[in-house]
Amino acid sequence: MPAMPRLIPLAALFLLAPLAAAAQETPTEREAARDVLKKMDALEKSLDVPGLVAKLTGPNEARDRVITRTEELMKTELLALSDDISTHPEVGFEEARSVQKLTDYLKQHDFDVQVGVGGLPTAFVATYKRNNGSPNLGVILEYDALRGTKGAFHGDQHSAQGPVGIAAAVAVAEYLTLTRTPGSVIVYGTPGEEMMPPNAKTQMHLAHVFDGADIIVRSHAVNATSRPAPGFGTCCLNIVGAKYTFSGAPAHQMTAWNGRNALEAVIHLFNNIDAVRASIRPEARIQGIILEGGVAPNVVPDRTVADFYIRYPDEVYLQQVVEFVDNAARAAALATGTKVKIDHYGKDLDGISEATIAELGFAYMKKFGATNVVETPGKPQGFEETGSVSRDIPGGSITAQSSTAPNHTYEMDADNLTPIGHKGLTVDAQTMAAILFDFATHPEYRTAVKKEFDGLKALFAEYQAALKKAYDVPKVPDPK
Amino acid sequence: MPAMPRLIPLAALFLLAPLAAAAQETPTEREAARDVLKKMDALEKSLDVPGLVAKLTGPNEARDRVITRTEELMKTELLALSDDISTHPEVGFEEARSVQKLTDYLKQHDFDVQVGVGGLPTAFVATYKRNNGSPNLGVILEYDALRGTKGAFHGDQHSAQGPVGIAAAVAVAEYLTLTRTPGSVIVYGTPGEEMMPPNAKTQMHLAHVFDGADIIVRSHAVNATSRPAPGFGTCCLNIVGAKYTFSGAPAHQMTAWNGRNALEAVIHLFNNIDAVRASIRPEARIQGIILEGGVAPNVVPDRTVADFYIRYPDEVYLQQVVEFVDNAARAAALATGTKVKIDHYGKDLDGISEATIAELGFAYMKKFGATNVVETPGKPQGFEETGSVSRDIPGGSITAQSSTAPNHTYEMDADNLTPIGHKGLTVDAQTMAAILFDFATHPEYRTAVKKEFDGLKALFAEYQAALKKAYDVPKVPDPK
Amino acid sequence: MPAMPRLIPLAALFLLAPLAAAAQETPTEREAARDVLKKMDALEKSLDVPGLVAKLTGPNEARDRVITRTEELMKTELLALSDDISTHPEVGFEEARSVQKLTDYLKQHDFDVQVGVGGLPTAFVATYKRNNGSPNLGVILEYDALRGTKGAFHGDQHSAQGPVGIAAAVAVAEYLTLTRTPGSVIVYGTPGEEMMPPNAKTQMHLAHVFDGADIIVRSHAVNATSRPAPGFGTCCLNIVGAKYTFSGAPAHQMTAWNGRNALEAVIHLFNNIDAVRASIRPEARIQGIILEGGVAPNVVPDRTVADFYIRYPDEVYLQQVVEFVDNAARAAALATGTKVKIDHYGKDLDGISEATIAELGFAYMKKFGATNVVETPGKPQGFEETGSVSRDIPGGSITAQSSTAPNHTYEMDADNLTPIGHKGLTVDAQTMAAILFDFATHPEYRTAVKKEFDGLKALFAEYQAALKKAYDVPKVPDPK
Amino acid sequence: MPAMPRLIPLAALFLLAPLAAAAQETPTEREAARDVLKKMDALEKSLDVPGLVAKLTGPNEARDRVITRTEELMKTELLALSDDISTHPEVGFEEARSVQKLTDYLKQHDFDVQVGVGGLPTAFVATYKRNNGSPNLGVILEYDALRGTKGAFHGDQHSAQGPVGIAAAVAVAEYLTLTRTPGSVIVYGTPGEEMMPPNAKTQMHLAHVFDGADIIVRSHAVNATSRPAPGFGTCCLNIVGAKYTFSGAPAHQMTAWNGRNALEAVIHLFNNIDAVRASIRPEARIQGIILEGGVAPNVVPDRTVADFYIRYPDEVYLQQVVEFVDNAARAAALATGTKVKIDHYGKDLDGISEATIAELGFAYMKKFGATNVVETPGKPQGFEETGSVSRDIPGGSITAQSSTAPNHTYEMDADNLTPIGHKGLTVDAQTMAAILFDFATHPEYRTAVKKEFDGLKALFAEYQAALKKAYDVPKVPDPK
């Protein structure tokens, strides 16, 4: 889960109110989405997902062999690797040891590995050596730990996502080779899921790392087996991360008029934001910290830095909110005679989720014995936290229960090593393998996924166009 | 005295610390003025003002007749007119009755009167009908009352300035006509001395009302007979009056995001100013009020207005201070999504005072029996409060003691009608008549006044050029 | 409708988003109300309101005579009186002429009138002279006009509420006397519905004016015939009106340190509120204006005043919000060396509405030909805007369509005089008469009303107790 | 020099405007000091300091031997030690190596050394083993380096103060022993002169480390040989250092109302101070930085810290300024629902300087060949930066030119090792030795010093009492 506090793993902080299944959180959004949701309903009905899922999850010996191989890999080697990474946590963009372990394993299983893709030292791509044309089956791995008050720890179980994804990737790759089934397996090692900046997946996507993938699967820890509804959305509002750096001129306190005070500037950035909170729709969440606030009380501070997370339920109005915050910074510089540099360093936006993948995964998770199952679909959301990849490539995030504790807790970290963790992680791996198997072996499933994805993508554009019309900027006349 | 509180005539507010004779109040100004002051000293020495004054104030029968006539006019008619205006106070720009009384009197004494000059309904120019070429002798009258908590009142004795000036003007005009001495007498009725905006004298000056005057005299109430040193300066810092009007967009409180809040804007104007107080030299004085702050608590305010007096010891750095305040307003608008109109509605700046006039007047005041005499010259300052006229035309403000109370008090108002008031006002009139007489009848005096004025004006330009170099704006590098 | 903008009758300001029928607007409230709503449902079912209404609205000759008499009074005299008041608008607490007209009429129809009750010069109580024991039937009249940019106007049709209520009161009183049916009729003249402070009805209630009433009816203009659901709520959040007056010490701008700046204090009141907006639940609405912001820019302001409307969906958390605002004021005074007076001058809170009255009224309105009927019940809310009276006495606000325009518009004012207005007002009067008739003549109806009211009141207390538990104040440890 | 910027040794920052000799910087102070200065003048005249100095600096063989010994110690050993410490800079409170070197040397020269006095690990007292009763002759050493952008460096030449003081102490101690002259020599090692907190000398003084000293001498680098006038004062205003720590409650950004924001609190500390800048006399200097400003933008910051230097020309009004700042912090906590801890961690106040010591030292410096001599006495100020020791014990800070560069520069650091540095440091040592010699051997000199010190101390108390009366707090009436 992205954009969660990096330093204070208090469970209490993360127990957000449960969200309804509809991604539209405001009256304006619901109004704008009305027609789109009708069309989405028609699209979904036309796909007969329940029928498709029933057919795919029926008896299939070949698939069962792949599942068995996946389970075997987990039990014999990869749960041990998961435990090892769990007990050697490394925070985002510093996951050197974890990447070494994961890529060593992949190399041993006939993958070509390229480390440092997308300009990120701990990002990698692993391509199966005997890949055989399309479809291209992608698997995303993660491995960064959380920062806690007692040091790094795997309270979000990213430690397991590498081994889980590798189990599915190896089992499916072996099957394709063995049976000469056309298809390719590519594994993506994506660092720093908890960190922004940079948004690793977005940066990798912009560097064309994911290009060509026809489907991507990934797992994530949860304390209840669940899946999203189809549509577009995100767990925790659309987010822009922004850094504001002010420069002034230093001077001794005794003659402060010979300087320009960058601390006053950054303080007024906050004041200016506070001044317009009531002029911004109340669903917005704008919060910042001061990273640098001056160095000596008797010298006029000539450099200060603030870091903000700016959130809104949709990215259209979010742009207006960001403009308010940017103007707050520009106004702070103007008023104080300082200069400001504005850096929008990262975005987490609505992604797209497909029922063809989510419902199939959900059925398999139950089939493979997942526990604490929530039958009602959750809110639509993409399979990765940035929204950027899932808007271009269909996919699914597989979430079988692997802990009894909430995310981002020491308790969930502990469950990395317990039977409930091992069981859930194995179900995740099996489910990912089953989906990829079906996708490789059933052309009509590929067609259905593509049809749904293309349809949702078009509806998403329609929805955003409707939102753009809904958010008028008030007219301000010239003062007289 | 300009720029004093309009509404609260509490003596306690106005008892400012006595100011030293030097106009330069800051180390920077004193440094910039160093060479200029040396040259000024040389200029003054070259004029031998004491010798000139001794000669002019010596026995002169013609002058004494003019003085006697002045006194007679005061005693028989004009002190009564002064009492009448004192007991019928009218605040600035509403002095209709006072102007009627004064111009009636002037018309009866052969003056042509034009009311409404400079676009100001209660401003006037009265020109003696038998004027006879140059020199042109100007007399400024004032007549606006103060606003007090009990209503308008003449706590600054402007009520007397009309009759005093008229006495001198009539006596001198009669003399010139009678003796066929070349010369003209022009009386300027200037309203609203206490008020800004507009600065009446500046507006009249820009409308060329004072053009052609070779000397201008005027009186003002004080509680100690005094005169300024020669040079440039002002009583109470250079001032810019500025009004900031913000417009937003109205909205109901329940949906405030449909509006833009002009009250938040004006509040941030104040906040932004406060934020840079420490970045502005400490001699600055910036203070404002909120004239309009919204109309109903459940409607987003869409119009607010603030009024500021911005002061600094010199007008060069004052421009930097004004720029800070203007930027504070622009930044407030930028941050709140509102618009701002900036109106610099008035200025009171350094004027020029000449020893040739001030010292002559001082000698005459003592000769005519002025009381409570302060021998040390006061700070240099022009003969009128705006600085604009006294920079272009030589002149003097005559200030014989006319009260025992401080300016802007009910006690000074009462002294309008007592012997101490009547005595001082008569001395003022006599002194003004004597100066004008000397100016009209002594070409060498005119030459000396002109030489001093031209010299001081050149030095003032030199001083301001030096100040401009002294006030660097700190360099602010781009943030990295 | 209370708490609407007093000065800017722009229709656009008042077209708030339609509210759902449930009074609980936040997840916290819905959670707190869960059990209460179940019990409320059981209570309502136990009353069989539909059956009761069907029985009461069935054929009844005596009632029909009362209705006919009501209609006759309207047509012959009271619509004319309504037109007269509509065309002689008087704003709140200045309704002398309107009160004279209304009380003259009441006196002519055998009511004893006491003007000036509750300490309000334009409030009155009119008691029928031949009243005969209980039940006590109350009728509330209103008569204050809106303030518009073109002057006072009856854009909320309060002008009609006096005649409408009187028609019902007189017709019912005549019937009771004629038939010797036990019962009393009391008419309450309540001024300044649009104004706060004071809340006239609350002040009158605290002065025991409404004591003893068993039921109270009142009408109000709308553009759609409707009625509230049973329960507790209010149209537009619970409101506290609060005024903050700061005193400082005056000083001249040149020596501002001899003063204490009350304008800085009031500005920091706003800043302090803005600083905690993100620490307050986002459903809160806090907005203020500056009523007094200093008098002269060169005098340190020594008195300033701000006026706020503080709103939240429920009154329990509202108290926390008010405490934030009060602390913002105290902190502003502390920081600036000034003093503050806090005046919570008025409250509009959740009221209680009863289905036994609302549904009976709704059925009668339809029976009497009301137009533009909305079948779904609206949000629960008391019969008067303050919430104070409706919490202690059952009652109903009768709202047949009397205009095609929204409330608070010039168009609705115009409809005071058109057939659509006259028709709706007559239906209102008939319906009020019918309800009072039924209440006086059907003991089982009185019992049902009382049972419902007592039940709802107890559930309201239970709901508020649950809310109190839900709103924890965060624990703040001592700094180290 | 205290309270200078710790981190940015840009010469430009430190070139403050030259200060006049009078310690009274404001009209209020000059008014309060008027009588005191007259009495001070009388006191000084009664001492005939010029006569005393002439007598003491006349031919004296015994003294000359001590001076020669001092010079010899410098040349043979102690300049080398100074060079060594100069090239091994250690910042305040971390001067372990420097202290080791200095105390080793003292031990080798028969001093008993106690390290860690006053609770400060790098503070020490060294007592000569053969001390012989009173008078007690104290020598203060310093040794902390500056923090520069390129690391620690001795740009204020504290590296030399240890060797310089030791040379004088050893030479005098040897003389007293040799000649059996009564007297004791005590050396005080005082760390962290540049640092606050803690004020090392004040802390040591409160721990009674300096108790019993009859005179204390110390040296300090300058680029012009000079001495202070007698009286009370300080170089750079009286200073209070204050730290404000706020605690709030953490919460996720999505539900910020469950937290209390300590960053908003610290921001409002700054805003509150800015709001009263115009209500504080303009000679005040208040400046702060934010040391901790939150840790993650998506968590409500629950701890923030600000650090301030609060300055005013005198400590009486300084207390009012500090109260403003403390109230700003209290108000910030009150408004934001947070808590604040206020820590006044250090003070630098006016000290007392005696002409009997300063003029004697000045005469000796010239006699020993000091260069770039400024004949006019400087502003009065104590011999150490905190003001606390010099208020209780007479003494002098010896300042012969030891560099051509301003204090706190890399150039001054370089001069530690050049002839100009070595020359000045040797003159310092010789002068200190000569003063101590005279103090030990001339009872009438001791009497004069004591008489002057006691007189000045009494006058200082009188001056502060006068200031207390001068600084009225404005009266603020209750708001109505």
C-alpha cells in the first residue's frame, strides 16, 4: 500500500474507515459517473464474467500440474527465501541484498536478469531464456521494507512478494517450455513501493520497461481475502507529492534587512494553504512537513524545504488543488522577496481493475483454500499503487489472507513467518500461476480481458471528461 | 500637521518624542548626507543670513505701516471671523460654510475668487484685482476641522489660518497698490489638510494652481514659537497612503468552495506584511486597518478593503517598503484566488525649508511679541505638509505660539478664542505681512531666497542620488 | 429558513444540494444512530401512522365546517392582509406595523393580546378570550422581511404566515366555543426569524412563553408541497453564532509599541482557525467576517469585532468545534497582549419532527389541493428553525407549495400576490385548522402524538449520548 | 565573540556597523541613564585613572622580569602549542584534545588540574600548587573552534587563548613563589564560548567555580588594539536563547482530525511573533529557526522544535520581549490543541568593565608594541561574553591586534600562524601578566579596582531600576 507513513508503524494510524465499493466518493463524482457506470454495467454484463470464471476454474489437469509445481517451489525453497528476506529488511531503493537473492534464484532458473532498469539501481527485469512469442505474461515483485521507530521491518510483507511471484513465474515458464505452448514470462523487480519520490513503477513504465506485457499479476498482503470491483479507482485518494524549496539571502540577525528570509517563506506556504482550505472542496487532504527550517537562530535562513502530499478523490479536481498549493508557494516567495522551486515529484492516481482477472483470481483463491473471505467486491483499483501501469496494461493484484493483523504493523511482519502467512503466500502464488496459465492457454479468455480493459479505459476517459466539465472555477470580477 | 489620527483626539496619542534638528534619522541617511551637509553649510555661510535678517528687520516706516494695518484688520474683523469659523467646525472637503465666509471677505476686499480649483469643491484661488506684475506673493489658507469622538472641532486651529492669511494678503496688496510697487498677491484656499486622500495641495499643484508664485507663506498653530533649520525633511517620516481592495466570489458558507474569499485575502495582506517586518529596516512604520471585512458570516466575503500608512525617514527606501507592501497584497490575491486593486492615494514627503525665510520670520515673530520662544532651530521641513509645493517654490510656515496645549487637542481648540490664541494669530499675520513686504521691496532679498532655494534643491537631488546607491536589494539565488 | 445571508438575496447562493432524508450526515453519526434508528423504526411501526391518518382524514362534517370557515376568512379578509404586509416589508425586530395589523385583527376576533413578550418589542402572545381548558393549541406567526440590495422584501413569504395562522386559530377557536369542546387557542407572534442574534423563539421559550402548549403548528413558504420524516435534524447543520470583540490600547503609528493592536488580534483569530481546519472533521463549516477593523491607519486599532457562524451536522461535535474557535480567540488575545470577549449569541440546533403530525398534515394538504407534491418524506427537522421549541413541544410546519421560485428570491416575493401564492397559503391555513381540530377532538390522536414525541425525545437523548462517546479528543503528551 | 553564526563563516555576515562608545542605544535608555552617567563620571574622576596608570606603567624591574619570562614561555613553547591547537580545531564542548594539551602543560608547571567542573566535561580549573593566600588572580582560557562550511576552524583564534593565558599565569605564579609575595593564581578552562546552550561561563559561575577570584583576565583576538570604556554594556545586545518544543498527536493524513498538529503550532509561534513585531520597540531582534518540522507528509506531525535568539539593548525591556515570545508559543499551543515546553537555555547580558583595568591594559599593550591602536575607548562591556561573571568579579579582556582580518573569518584563522598573530598574542600574554603583577604587588591598585567595581555595580542597579520605571506596559481595558 502506497503513501503510508514511513516512520511510525502504529497500527492505529492505518485503520482507515472501510470504503464503499464505488470509487466515486463525492456527489460531483457520482453525478459525473452516472452515465459511465450504466455503460460499465452493460459492458460487464456483456462479458458474462461468472460464466467465464466457472468455465476456467473447472477441472483442468494441465493447470493443476502447474499449481502443484508452484506449491512445491514455495514449500521447498521460496518460503525459506521469503523468511530470509523478511528477517533482513531493507528500506526502499536500498534493497541490494534482497535483489541479489531474488535475481540469483531467477538466474538459477533460466532467467536472464538485467539489474538497474529505469535508472533505479534496485529495479530489474528477468526474462525467461526460452520465451516463445506472445502472449507476454508479466509478474511484478516487490521487496522494500517499512521504516519503523525500531528500524526497518517487513510490516507490509513485501518480503514475500518476490518469492511468491517467482514461484508462479517459474512454474508457468516451465510449463510453456515443456508443452511448447506459445508465450513468454517476464518478471519485474520494482523497488520502493512505499517510497515517493520516485514512483518506481511509473519511472520504469516511462522507461518502457513494461512495454509489450499482455497481462501483469502481483500479490500483496492483507488480513482478509478480497478482490476489487471492476472500474477505476484507488485505495486512498489520488495523490501528488510536491516539494517546495525556497532560497533567500543570509544576513546576521542584527541586520536582518540585508537578507531575505526563506523560513518566513516556507511558513507562509503553510499559512497560504490554510487560508484556502475552506475554498477547496472538503474531501481534499493537504498536508506537509518542513524538511529544512534554517540552521542558526542568529542568521537569516536562506534555504528551506517543505514536502507535501496533496490528495483528492479524483485527479481532475486534484489539479485545481495542486494549483492552489503551487500558488501558495509562489505567493509566499512573492511576499517575502525569496524564490521558490516547485517539484511535483510523484503521483499516485486511479488505476483500472478488470473483473475478468479479479473474479478469476478470487475464485482460485477460494479454491486453493484462502481464509477470511470477503464476498462483496471492494472498491475498484489498479493492481499497482501508482495507477500508471494498470491504465495501460490489464492485470490483477492477488490478495489472499496472509495475516490476522492490519497492514503496516509489527504483527503483520511476524506473520511473514507463521503458518497463516505461509498459507496465504502460497495461495497467492498458486492463484497467480493459475491466472497466467489460463491467459496463455485460453484465447477466448485473452479476448475477454482485452475487451473489458479497452472498454473500461474508454469509459475512464469519458468519466474524466465529464469531471472536467463539473469543476468550474469561480469567476472573480476585477475589484472596483 | 498631517497624517494625524482623524477620529480620536486624545492628546496622549500625539505627544511624539522631540526630534533632533537633523533630518537624517538613520545611519545610512547620515552617511549619504555627509557631503551634502558640508555643501549646505557652505551655501548657508555664503548667504550671511544673520546679516540679511538684521538689515531687513531694522527700522522701516513703510513696513511698519503695513504691519499696523495687518494688526488692525485682525482686531477689527478677522479675529471675529476666526472665532466664527472656530465655532462652526467643518471637516476636510466639507468646508462649504468656511469657504463662503472667507471668499466673501476676500471679494469685499477686491479679490477675484475662483472656487473649486484643482477639482476640489472647497479649494479656491483669490487674486487681487489690482495686481501689478511680479514678484508673485502667495498666501496659503487652511480651514478644515478635526474629527473627534464628540464631533468636528478645531483642535489644530486651522479655523484661524484663513483670517490670518487674509490679513497679511490684504494689508500687503493695499500697500503695493497704494505705492504702485510692482508685485501681485494671490491667496490659495487649500482644504482637507488633515485628510489623505486626496492630498489637496499636491492635487492643486499638479493642476498648476501654484504656478508662478515666487514665495508662499502660511501659518500654523503651535504651543512654542519656533522655526525650522534650512534643508529638507518632514515632521513625521515620508508617507505613502495606500488602499488595497480585494474582490472574490460570493458563495454560501455551506458550499464555500464555490466562492473565493476576499476576507482571507485581506487578512493575508496583513500576515504577509508581518512576515517581512524583520526584513525591512526598523525605522519603517507600516500600519493598516480593515475598512470592509465582509457583510454576513454565512456568505463568503467577496469584497474587502484595507487602508495603510507606509512610512520611512526618506522617500528612497520608502519605495522599497511600499514595494514590499504591494507585493504582500499581490501575494495575498495570488494565494487566495482573488484579485486586488492597489491605490497609492497620497504622499507626504520631505519638503525644503530656507533659512532666508525662516530666520527672517523668526526675527519678526520675536519683534512682534511672540511668546515661549525656542531659540534652537527645529528640524528642516517644508512650509506645507505634502512636501510637493515646497520642493518647487520657496516659502515659510509661520508658527508663533497660539496655545499652551499640544496640537490636536480640545484645549488648543479652546485657545482659538482666548488672548493667547488671538495674540499668536496676530503675530502670525504680522510676520507673514512683513516677509511679503520685504520680498516685494528688497530685490537683494529675493535674490538671496532664490539662491538658497536653488542651492538646496540641487543638494536635495544629490542627497537622494546618494541614498539610491546606499539601498541595495539583497541578491537571492535560484533555489537548488 | 434561518441562517441564510441577510444582505445578498441572490438566488444562486441558496440553492444548496438536496439533502437525503436521513439526518445523519457523517459515518460517525450513522454509526452512533444505528441502534437508535432501529428503535425509531419500531416506535413508528407501533403507532400505525398510515392507519391513524386514514381514519382522521376520512369524512367528518364538523371538521369540514371548520375548514370552510378557514377558507372564508382567508378569502374575505386575510389574503388581503397578507398582501398588505407583503407590500409593506419590515426587517426583523422592526416589524411594528405588521404586528399592529395582526394584533388589531386578533383583538377584533376576541383575542387578548400581549405585545413585547420575552423582552422582544415585536413579539406577542394572543390568547382567545373564551378558551376552555386543555388541550392547548398553539399557532406560531412570523412576519419579518429579508434585507435585499434593493431594500427589505418578503422573498421568504413570512408576510403571509401571520394571516395564515390567524385564519386557522380563529376558525378553530370559534368552533371550540360554539361546540363547547374543551380546548384553548394561543397565537404566538415571533419576530426576526431570519435574524440571529437573538434567536427570538429560543429567547421566548426561555421566558416560558410557549409553556403549556400541547401542540404547535406553523406554516412556511416552499416551492414544493412536502413534509419531513419523523426524527431529529435540521435543514442546514447545527449552528452556533459567535461574536469575538477584542480590545487593545491605542497609540500613534510612530510609537506603536505604546499600544496593543486589536486588529492583529482579530486577524490571528482567523489565522488560528485556519490552522486547525485540518484538525477538525471536514463536515464542519466555520466562517466569519470582520465587523470592525480599526478606524484610522495611523492609530493602533484598539477595538475590533468578528462575527462567526460555526456549523456541524450534530451539536455534540459542534461543541468541540466551538471550543476550537473560542481557543483561537483566546490564543489571539494572548499572543497580541489584547483582551477578548466571547459571546455565543445564538444557536440553531436539531429539532424533533413527528410523523403523527407531519403525515396528517401531508394528507390534508393533498386533500385540499396542494400542488407539486413530493411523495418521499424529507429530512427530519423541527417545526421551527432554532430547534429549541420543537424539542419540548410536538408540532408541525405546514408547507404547501406557494411559489414556483426558490426561497429568498424576488420571484417568491412576487408570488405572495399571485394565485399560486394565494392557493398555497389557503391550503396551509386549512391544513393547520384540520390538524388542530383533530388534536382537540380525537383523544386517541393526542395520545399517539404524545407517545411519538416522548419516544423520539428519549431516542434523541440516547443518540446524543452515543455521539458523545464517539468523539474522543486526541491525547497530547507533554513535550520532552 | 558570542552569539555569532555557527555555520556560515562569511565575513560579510559579521561586519556589523561600528557602535558608539555609549552602551545606551535607545532614547529610553539614555534618559534612564542620564543621572547614572553623571555619577559614573564623578566616580571615574575620583579615581584618577590616568595618574594611576602612569604610576603603574612606570619603570619596575620586578615586573619587567615577569614580562620577559612571559615572552620567553610564549616563544619557546606556548606559541607552538597555540599553533598546534590552531591546526587541530575542535568545536564547543568537544575540545577534548585541546584540553588535554593545555592541562598537560599546566600539570608540568605545577598546577593541580580538575577537569569536568561545573558539569561540563571540557571545563577545568587549574590551581597553582604553591598558591599563597590572597589576592586571588584568575586567568580565563578558551579553546573552542568555529563551525564552518568546510569543517571546524579557529577563525576567532580561541586556539591561542589557552597558551596566552597560561604564559601569564605561569610567569606570575613563579614570581609570587619566588618572591614569597602573597597571592594565588587560578586558571579557568572555559569551553564552548561560541555555543549557547549552555552558557559555559554562567553555568560554571553558578557552580561557584569562579568564587573567590579578586580579578580575572582573559584575551581575545581582534584586528585593532582597543579597550572598552568603563561602565556596563555588551557588544551585540542582551540575548536570551530560547527553545520551544511542541507535542501534538499523530494521525494519518486521511483522518487528520484524530491528531493534533505540532507543525501548525510551531508555524503559529512564528506568526504570533510577527504579529507583535510592531508592538515591540524596534531595537528588538527576534529570530528563530525550525529544528524539527515533522517527519512524513502523510502523518500529522506530533513533535516540532524551534530555536530563537531574542535580543534587546537592555535586559529590562528584553524581559518584556521574551514574554511576548513565550506568549506567542503558549498561544500557538492553545490554538492548535498541542502542548509546548519553553526552555530559556541561555543568556548573554550586559557585563561591567573597569577603567582601572582596561586603561592599565591599554597602556601596557602600547608599551609592549601592540599595533593598529584605536585611541578612543570602545563601548563598555564585560571581559566575558555572558555578562554573568563580570558583574560579580572585576576583570579585563585584553585585545591587542593579532590579525588584519575581521573576527570569524578564515583569514583570521590563518593569522594564528603568522608573525602578526604571534606578535599580538605575545603582547596579550605580557599585558595580562603585567596587570596581575600590579594587582598582586600594589595594594592601592587593588583598592582602586575594588572601589570602581563596587561603584559601577551600584550604578548598574540604579540604572536598571530606572529602566524598570521607564517601560510601562500599556493598559488594555476589558472589551465591551
